[in-house]
Amino acid sequence: MHDIRTIRDDPDAFAAGLARRGFAEADRLTQDFVSRDGELRALLTRLQDAQARRNEASRLIGRAKAAKNEAEAQALMAEVAGLKDEIQRGEENERRLGDEMRAKLAELPNLPAEDVPDGGDENANVEVDARRWGKPTRANDAREHFDLGEALGLMDFERATKIAGARFVFLKGRLARLERAIGNFMLDLHTEYFGYTEMSPPLMVRDAAFFGTGQLPKFEDDSFWALGGEQFASLAHLDELAGQTDIPAQQMGVTGRLRDHRKARFGLIPTAEVPLTNYVSGEILDEAELPLRMTAWTPCFRAEAGSAGRDTRGMIRMHQFAKVELVSIVTPEQSAAEHERMTDCAQEVLKRLGLPHRVVTLCTGDMGFTAKKTYDIEVWLPGQNRYREISSCSNCGDFQARRMNARYRPRSEKATRFVHTLNGSGLAVGRTLVAILENYQEEDGTIAIPDALRSYMGGVERIGKAP
């Protein structure tokens, strides 16, 4: 969420940031915000003047009555009544204008950091040479993970489709255990070596949490939604539920169906970023509490809207997948260094698993909605003979914090400031399993277990065909 004062104070810089994000009419859009802001501020000034005059006229009524000047008292009472109606209409207009402006602001992405490369799509991403690790194998006969898993009898897409539809899978036997081993290994690494606190968060959260991390209102179709939970008498009550955001329920993507049912809407989390980042929503933290680092291993759910025809085979793009999430809540001064640190933590998982990978800085046209800067970690998949994303580590600055109203109080200061939030995959468990299958495949179709995982696999060194 953007601060209207920032736009007001330097509209040229804001327009330039939007233009880098691909907004063709960035100047016009920025001037529209400046104009709306001016209209709203002028209205507030008129309201303040009207309220001051109403208070003054109310005092004068008593003075006129004391002086037995009934004509003047009646005139003042009529003026007060007129001012009351004027103020009521003005306040309604103020709410309308404010809601409209906040709704439009809520649809704008974060502005890119200065060192983010410009570009329209992934072709303009820039590799960070110093972060490349390992040497990719290029075996011509390397098989893809789904061929390997199905041949082993441990990966079943057909039965999953029968009961759940496309983009689901059954993992069986030692392949299911390998998935569990990967998740446990990642959690142990992040908690024991990197200082993250393990969390077990809710898997279904309210609209306000989705709004806080930027999934609403723009990306409503990317999530799975359910009606349920408590019954509410009115939309005002739902507004109260989302109170920390200062955003009316309508602007969080509340649908007509929800308003008809008068129920809070819940969604399945797309990643643990949503509940973990919202852990501090509506709160004022002490600076001594920061940085706050959290990790969680959860199932994740995505509708994959707009991905028809992409990665239709295998486990690369699923409706349900497992992921170990990393979230940091920090001060503005800490956020740049924390971004590098988080990326190091995610890379260390791949290094210990012996998986070749590279890191790219996403360009302005490929970054996520809430990010000001993102590193993608791409693991080598010999079956596809290319690198594929396995982690995105993003610095969101204060963009999410403004939507969540998450602040901290600096030492020895009375005023509060917005925290900075960061999130990253540490890593996507399913894609890590894919990478192990393809990089550790043997000529006979068996899968060698990386040394780092063998203790988690009960000493098993190789996965062979299911009996």
C-alpha cells in the first residue's frame, strides 16, 4: 500500500516508479491521485471550518437567549441545523472519496528498488554471477521426475486426478517419506543454524490477512475461497473484523455473494507467507524485538488461474503443494541486509543437498505485486535440461506493513514507524523432491539419497521400485 503523502510530496518520482513497473499512463494516474488528494483535503478543510462555525454558533445561541434576543437565537439555530446537514453530507462525501482513493491505491504494486533491472518479462532478469553454485549435468538420457516416479510405482497422478482433478498427485512409500524428510531437513536447518522460529500457522485465514499481504483485491482468482465461520449482522461488522487495515470490507475483494450471506470469507493459504506476515498485523512492536524471523512447513493451495497448458505433467505446478516458508519482520535499516541473508539461507539448503543452482534478480516486469526487489533461486533439472525456480526471496519494504498497519517503536522515540517485511521459500518441498529425483537418478531408474537426508530416511541410501 502506498502512502498518499509520498505521492503528494514527489509525484514525479512516484510516476517514474510506476512507469518502470510497466504502467503506460503513469503520469496521468499519478496526477489523478494528486487531484483526488487535493479534493479530499479541500473537503476536510471545509468540514473543519463548518464544524468550527457550528460550535461558535451554538455558543452564540446561549448568549442570544440570555440577552432575550429571540430573533437572533432562532436565526442561529437555523444556521446550526443547516451546518449539521452540510457536515453530514460532507462526512459522507469524505468517506466516499477516501474509500475510492484507498481502493485505487490498493490495486497498485510496490515500486521497484533503484537497483532492480528494468524489463518486461523473465527474459530481462539478471543472473547474480557470484551466487551461482554447482555444475549442471547434461546427460542426454536424463528422465523427467514424473517418468521416474511412475516407473518406480511411487507417484500416481491418475488416481489423484480421479478423486481431486488435475494438478494433484499421490506420493507413496519411500517417495512419500522422502518428501517428509526434505521438509524436516529444511526446518531443522533454518531453526538450528539460522535462528528462525518454527511456527505452525492456520491454513485458512480471513480476507483481512489476504489483503495485508497483497493477495486481495487484485489476485482474488488465484486462491481457493470458502464461506463459513461466524455469522455477521452487517458489512459494518465485517469492516470491524478487518479493522487493523483501515480498509472497508468492499475493498478487500468482498463479493456480492459474501455480502448476501453476511459471513466472513475464509481462504486456503497460498503459502505460509500470509499467516506468518500477518502475525504482527495491527501491532506496535518494540525495536528490541526485531528482527523477527519465522519459518513454517505447510501445505499450500493455489488455483493457478491463467496457467492453462503450462506444466500440465508432473509436480512443477500443483493446486496443492508443500513449502517451507521464511518470513522476516525488520526495521527499514535492516531490510536490505536481511534480504541477502534470507537468500543465503535458502541457497544453503540446495548446497547441502548437492543441487546445482543459480540466482537471478527479477526485473521490474517479472516481480511480484508486493515486492520492491526479488531474487529467484533456480535449481538445475537435467530431465528438462534447464533451470527452474525453486525459491523467490522478496523484500517488500513497508508496502505490506502499511496494508496490515504493522509498526514498531524505535528506541528512545515516541513516534512509531512501519516495519519492513520479507518472505522467501526455504524451499518449495515438492520442487526440491523433483530436483533430487532428476539430479540423483541412476541408469537403472533408482534414486540415490543425498547424504544430508539419509538420517531422515532411516539410513536408506537408495529408492528402488516399489514391490
